Amino acid sequence: MNEDFIKYIIAKIIDNANDSIEEQNKSKNDLFYEGKKFAYYEVLDSIKNELIVRDIDLKEFGLDIDLEKTFL
């Protein structure tokens, strides 16, 4: 697996996370969609933390964003 493929996967996860925000907004108070949105946050936060530990530029992977503000 090369770096470009990893960047692609992360971009897809971010797209899916953004879609989950829209789903949750359409289905207020539905715990399923709230949980789905939280799951994407957890995945992205884990990836972001691994990049930070390895001193890898978050911007290169599209993770130079405030995940809490965006997804919680």
C-alpha cells in the first residue's frame, strides 16, 4: 500500500463522515445516525493521532481540521 492510496482512503472516510453529518441532521434524535457520526470521528481521530506520533504533516492527509468541532 503506498502513501497515495492511504490518502485516498482517508479522503473517502472524511467524505463518508461528512455524509453521516447530513444523515444525522435529517434524522434528529436518532441514536443510530448519531453513533455512526461518532464512529467516523473515532476512526479519523485514531488516524490523526498516529500521524501526529510519527510527526507526519496532517495537511497532506486532509486531517488538519478540528475533528471535534466538525464531527461532534
